[in-house]
Amino acid sequence: MDARERILEAAARLFSNQGYPATSLAQVARTARVSKALVLWYFESKESLFRTALQHFLTPYEIDAHALLGLTEREQIEKLIDDYYDFIAEHLSSVQFVLGQVVRQDENSHELVTHARELYRVYRELLTTILERGRASRVFAPQVRPAEDAALIMAALNGLLVQQLVESERECDPQELLARFKSTIRTQLCPSLPEDVPAALRTDTLPHETFGQRAGR
Amino acid sequence: MDARERILEAAARLFSNQGYPATSLAQVARTARVSKALVLWYFESKESLFRTALQHFLTPYEIDAHALLGLTEREQIEKLIDDYYDFIAEHLSSVQFVLGQVVRQDENSHELVTHARELYRVYRELLTTILERGRASRVFAPQVRPAEDAALIMAALNGLLVQQLVESERECDPQELLARFKSTIRTQLCPSLPEDVPAALRTDTLPHETFGQRAGR
DNA sequence: GTCTATATACAGATAGAC
DNA sequence: GTCTATCTGTATATAGAC
């Protein structure tokens, strides 16, 4: 790995752990095992180094909407939830950084914050659309309110993320919470489905599809 | 307001908006309309100023558990949710700051982060207890899982907070989302209650109490 | 208590040798 | 390309006048 690459990697890690103002070029240089001058030979300023390093984070933030084709609305919702969770688990430290920037509304990372917000919006609108379609085709209950419920699902996912970042002692297994969440959503969206309750209690109209195993991922 | 007070207030605002490293004593002094030296006359160092200023944030972070006495479990849950939301609305900028510190796990605010985490834990355990009692007394459905559902409620609340902080263009009214959330919880906890669905569909056992109006706060 | 003046350290950035 | 040496600004912190 050449010097430029090492600098970029060190910068990404340090900026993400400590934030922009708390990270000095000297520290980046030391971490990358080069001189300060070399850092500024490759990148014209601290800020441009920051921006360039952030591209490392932003690149993987994309949604693969095509993978949803051929799934039922309920499966689509669950897939989106799982994808969101997987993405977070895989990029935890950079997600933590981005969230920090978003919460702080750091001026230095305006691009980053805008990008994150945009992605969030797209994700939510995708959820809304699916909820609308599911309700229209009677897969989901008529009480479903697409816009609000999509926002609530996103909120819960983000909340689970924050919880995961915050809780030092793993009091709850996040995987288990996610399963519980999906189960809750399922009951909420499709109240006609038997949950852990005797099926005899319910007599609603049947959904127009059958469901297989509920085993996790 | 005397100089010390002005310094403290300026410090609280600036630290909370810009973070610790990006805020200089000169800026604090300018904002408080005093000299740099005076700041360090009252506070022995930048870090001690930071810590002292943070007490302003931490003070109001308390839970009034006594106010829950005499309410039904369902009302207790809703009251806790409303209180949480009200608190956030009232202290939005400091909550934003604390959340930023928590997410970043800033070393400078270890006390702060610990306090916030502790408060969060207490809040969640309170919810868990109420859910347990409600389930035991058959006010809540037997499917309720106290620990997990308490965590999910907290997650959703925190997610709504993040959403509120993040969304520049108010696409959804947070008040409306909260109402929808409470309504969702209600259906989830007490599936025997008629929601927007014809009561004829349900035949479960009745809760041991009656419910009055559903009007908001 | 509040100030001006100053010490000291370190930041980001440049010059120029190799 | 990579370095050492250095410039310049600004940060925290101190000294001491009033």
C-alpha cells in the first residue's frame, strides 16, 4: 500500500473516531507513517483531505431496489429491514461517524450529511410505496397508514442503531430485538395472521398468499 | 446576570453547537463579552469549564416516577412516552448535543455519556416493569414481551428524536407521528381494544378496566 | 473581579534539499 | 515523492496592573 493510500486510510479512521477539529495533520501523518509535509503534498489542505477520505465512507451507501422484484410486499418490507440492519452491522464505525455528523450538523461535512439525508429519504419513500401497494392489494390491513408507518419503521430502525452504539453492556441481543421488531411489524401490518395467539381467536379475511417458515436469516 | 453566569451560558451553547475541540476560549469570552483571562480566572482550564457547563444540561435529566401513581398501566406507558417527548421538545439543543457526544463516545464527556446511559437504562427498566405488571394483570396481551418491547419503544422514541433532528424540511409532523406511534403501541399491547377496526371482529377476554376518551394531551 | 500583555505550545501550511 | 526546516497564525494559560 502506497503512502497516499495509507494517509487516506489513517485520515478516514481518525476523522471518524475523533471528528474533524480534534484530528491534526500531524496525527494523521504519524498514523500513516509519513511526514506532515507529504500529507499536504497529496492533499492541498486539511479540509480537502477530509472530503476525499469521506468518499471511502459514502461509496457503499447505495440501495439495491432491483433485488426487491418478485417478492411479496411483506417480504419486501422485511428484506429492506434486514438490508438496513446488515449494512449497519457491516459498516458500524463509519455509520457511527456519519450519524455523529448528522446529529451535530457539522458544517465541514455538509455534503456527507446531505447525502445521508437523501439516502434516508429514498429509503423511507420506498417503504411508503410498498406499504401503499400492500394496502391497496389487501395484503396489509386497511389501518396501515403508509407515510406515517414508514416513518415509524425508519425511526425504530434508527433507534435500534443508536441503542446498539450506546449500550456498552450488551443487555439485549440486537439480533433478538430485530426479530421481535419484525414480528411486531408483521402483526401490525397483517393483523389477520396468527401470531403466538391461538388461531381460533381470529376470523378475519384471509390474505391472498400463504406464508412459510418464520425462521430468521 | 454576572460574568461567571454569562461565561457558563455561552460555553454551554457554543460547546453544544460546535463540540469541544472546535470551540475556543476566545470565542466563549467574546460571546460572554468578557476577556479570555476572566474565563480562566473562574475556571481553571478549558476542560473544567466544559465539565461545569455541562451540569447545566444534566440537571433537568430526571424522571418523576411518583407522577405515575394512580394511573393504569396503559396510561403509565403513554405518560412516559409523552414525558420523554416533551422533555426532548423542551431541551432540543442540549439533547442534540448529548446525543452527539453519546454517539461519538467523546472522551471529554465521559461523565455526561455515563449519566445519559444510566438515565436511559432507568427509563427502560421502568417501562419493562410496567409492561410486566400490565401483562400479569391481563391489561396487556399475553404476547407482550416486557424486556424486548420496552427496548423497542425506547428505540422508536429515540429514532423519532433523530428524525426530528435530521429532517430539515418538516415532511412529517412529529406530533402526528407520535400520535400514530401511541396508537400503534396501544393496538399492540391491548389487541382486545377496538382501534379503527369494527369491534365485531374481536372476541378476546375483556381487560379488567374500562377506557374513557382517547383524546390527546 | 476584570483587564492588557505575554509566555508557550502546537496547528496548518510552505520552501527547498535530496 | 519524500523529507527537514521553517513560517505564521492561533490556541491555552499565566503574570501582573488596576
